[in-house]
Amino acid sequence: MKIYTKTGDEGQTSLLGGARVPKFDVRIDAYGTVDELNSYIGMLRDQEVNWMRADVLKEIQDRLFTIGADLATDPAKPNVKKPDLLGSDIEMLEKQIDEMEKPLTPLTSFILPGGHPSISFGHIARTVCRRCERIVTELAAMEEVSELVIQYLNRLSDYLFVLCRKMAQELNVNEVIWNPRNK
């Protein structure tokens, strides 16, 4: 199988199920942003500080592929075979968030992204996740999108925020607190 097919050379691509759509279609933007997010999760998984979370981060990457397949499916073809996203996938994120939060000090201020490259990668992943969520909810306003997809992305951005806080703790890095300028 060749990597190039030339079928997209004129700005169109195929959804699972066969429909052809422009590459600027919101659906393509949605699953393309999921793919971008998946790449950043891979970068996070590769950070030494996350070696003990590598399996969880890989599971998140697997779920993002599931979400990508869901979003890449022609809504007019609901019987296309694809993997399922489950409520237990969201529960797994919630459990991970709860475990990471236990030893963290409660938040009293907003935190600025940064302090260490690994933490910065986490915040980039978090903001890409939020962008992905915005695009998917835009798509959901026009077409059918699984509620679980939206819920998973929302919970994932929470997970990534707490992961950044946890990495700061493990790396002995002070969180960068936002101190707004007073007029």
C-alpha cells in the first residue's frame, strides 16, 4: 500500500463510509486537531517525569484514535465499523485526576504555563485539547456527534491541567502564579 494516493490533490478527502468532503470541512478540522493533540500526548509520554504514567498516556492516545475514527465517519453511514468510546474511559480520567490531586496543594491563584519544558509541553497539550473541544462542539451544533466524545475531551483537558501540576510537584518546580497587575 502506497502512502500517497493522490485522491486529495484537489482539496477533498474521504470520510469513513466513502463521502468526499473539502479538507477545510469542520469535521476534518475536528479529527485533524485530535491527531495534533495525540502527537502532543506522545511528547508528554516521552518525558522522563511521566515514565510511571506512560501506560495511562498511551491509553489516552488509543482513545484519541477512537475519537478520531468516530469523527472521521460519515454521519450518514452509522453502521461503519469503528471502535467504541465508553463511559468507563471518562471514569478512568476522573480516577487519574483524583489520584494526582490528592498530594497537591489546593489552588488559590491562576497558574501560568511554564516552569519546566515537560510542564510546558503539558500546557500545550491542554490548550490543543481545549481547541479540539471547541471545534468538536462547533461540529456538534451542525451534525450528530457522540456526547461521550465531547465529555472525554472536556475531562482530558482537566486531566492535562492536573498532570502539569503533578509534574511540577515531582520535578520540584514552583508553579508560576499569575499576579495580575493592579491599576
